[in-house]
Amino acid sequence: MKLFKLAPLALLCSATAFAGQGDQVGNSRYSVSTLNAHAYNGVNVASVNAHLKQSISFAFMTSIRAGIEMGEADFADDMEDLIDDLDRDDLTLDEANSLIERFDKVLADAGENGYVNLQGGLELPLSILWKREIDTISFSTRAYGNVGIKILDDKLRYNPVQQSIGTNAAGYIKVADMTEVSLAYSRLVWNNSEGDLHAGVRANLQSLGLSKQVISFENADSDDDIGDIFLDDYEDGRVTSTQLAIDMSVYWAAKNYNIGLTLSNINEPEFEYTKLGQNCADKTEQFTRDNCYVALGFSDRIALEETYIANSYATVQANYFNDEYGISLDVSYETEHNTPLGDREQWMTASVSASPDSIFVPNARLTYSNNLVGSKLSYISGELTWGWLGFGAGYALDKTTVDGDEIPRGGFINLSISNQF
């Protein structure tokens, strides 16, 4: 099993769904108005009170998602070739020099410009809404996971005695999974002839599992052992922390427009990562012990001890809608923050949606999204909704070259099924 084929295993370990690009730019997170009031994880919580009639309602929502984002450098096939060549013991000096020249360039480029973020899984959230005369109490659940792979590059060297090449280059894998239970309260605080002002607060109890591993390319020479040790190391090294994150929102609802502001993670909860390079000599498995020492060798480039701080950030949202034609224009902007994998995000989005008054024509939305920091990728995405069934897909406008062909650096699909009663 090659290093990059470990990704499906990591995704299976990392809970049941993800909050990657498919969630960031494909769903209703950045819209101040949503067709499904139960799909409010990440949406301005005060908006829920503004658009519901008095009732108690329940919903189960199933969402199947898959997505990928990659850096400018394509390295997966080269790394698999490298792992094969590192296992050879019949290299002449000329063959070794040729391989060293090739892979030194590939590794340097991959270390500088290469990464892969994978998202995928299944989400089964439950939500309950109790709308009273002027306020709303709501409860919801969700789960997600995310895997990131980067390259720690190092020079290759030739061993004339063993007739082999060696390197300390390695893959750096980080896995994050979260299960969240949220309780929210929102209410009308002021109104006049122009519109209504609502405010809300949400408490999110988050159980976040964080794990990271360094897997040496030189030791990745056994199909069975790598997978087994990856799973053992993940299970042994995964650190789970449970913290409370607080969000606060305000929302102005007028006849043909809405404006919202959400402050997320205002208490900035902290979560611990797996510690690398600890007690290497005590590791019982040779593969795990070698990886431990390799991680120590990269202590100047990666954090052996790491704490993820879910830093606070603000999201401003606004939309304008035309009642007669069912057209809505939405924009949003958020301040910079970090994901559990350490990626920087600052999304700006703009979308147009149509809600035809027909059971035969689906609701549709087209969205442009741009991450202003970090990857700095732009996405185009679309979403179609037929009552309880929704389908969304998107792709990055930025390109990379894989096997000589230009392809988008990211893409995702999302299928959702909801049942409200």
C-alpha cells in the first residue's frame, strides 16, 4: 500500500463526514436566507427566528459528500515511483545519479508547492426547532472529518555498498474529525415599520479528534505493514478534546433584503494534537520507531507538539430577493481564521438563486467563492434542490497539470436528502 493510498483509511478513521470545500462553498452556509431552516449549522442563528412560523419541527438530513483540493505540484505518481526505487538494491552509480537528479527536483517542488486535502463521508444530523411567539430554541448535531497530506522533502543519497538510494523524505499526514452538538436561542429584540432585528447565541459542544503522522518514504516498502501500522498509530496517537465554542449573531430582516453578522468561536477553544518524536526508542515496531526518528529530524519544519486554537472570526452576510420572480442575490465575507489542519481561510462568496413556483422545476443556485488567504483558490459551484432532494457540485478555477493534462486544483460533489416533520 503506497503512502497516498492511505488516504481512504484516514478518511474512514476521521468520523463520518467533512467540512471542507463542499461545505464551505456548496451549501447554504454563507446565505442569510436558507430554504431549509434545519440546515442552519454555520448559518446566522438569529436568522432562524426571523423566518419561521410558530411550531415545533424535527428533521433528519443525510448528506453524502466527496471532495479534493491539491497544490500546484502534482506529486502522487512520482512519490509512488520513489517508494518503489527506494526498495531496490541493484542500482549502478549511473542509475542512482539519474534517479537522484529526478527525485531531488520532484521532492523540492512537492515540498514547496504540493499538498492534498481530501474530504468525504456521510453525515446524519438531527435538528429540532421550537418556534414560539418572539423566540426560537433549536438543537442540532453534525459530524465531519478532513485529511491533509504534505511532503517533507530531503536530498537523496547513494549507498555503493548496498547499491541503493536513501532519503529522509516523508509524507506528513494530519487528520481531524469532529462530532458537534449545538443548542441555540434566538429572539426578536426590536422592530419597526422597516423591518425586524433579531439576536441569537449558540453553544457548540465539540469533540475534536486530532492526529498527525510522519511516514518515511524509505521505510514504505511493505504493502501490508504500512496500512496496519498507519491504523495502529492513528488509534494510539489520536487525541480527543471536548470543548465548548460560543457563537453570537444579529440579523436584520426587511421586506426585500436581509443583513446578518455572526461572531464565531468567541471564546477560542483549544484542542491538542498528537505529539510526535516522543520516546522513539520505546516503540516496539521498527517501522513506527523509524518514523518517530524521521519526525524528530524535521523538528525545524513541523511542530512536534501542537495546539489547535479555534480562533474567533466574523462573517458578514447580506441578500436581496425579489418576491415576484423568486430571485435572490447573496454576498458574504469572513475574516481570516484557521482550520483544524492548520489551513488559513478567509472566504468571500457571491451567489444568485432562483426559486420557481413550481413542483416540477428545481430551486437552483450558482455561487462564486474565493479564499483570500492560504490556498487563494476560487470556486464555481452550483446546487439544485427538488423538495427533499438536493445535489451540488463545484470546481476550482485554478489549474494544475496531472499526467500532462490541465485539471482544476479542487472539486467536490454533494448529495443531500432531508425529511422534515
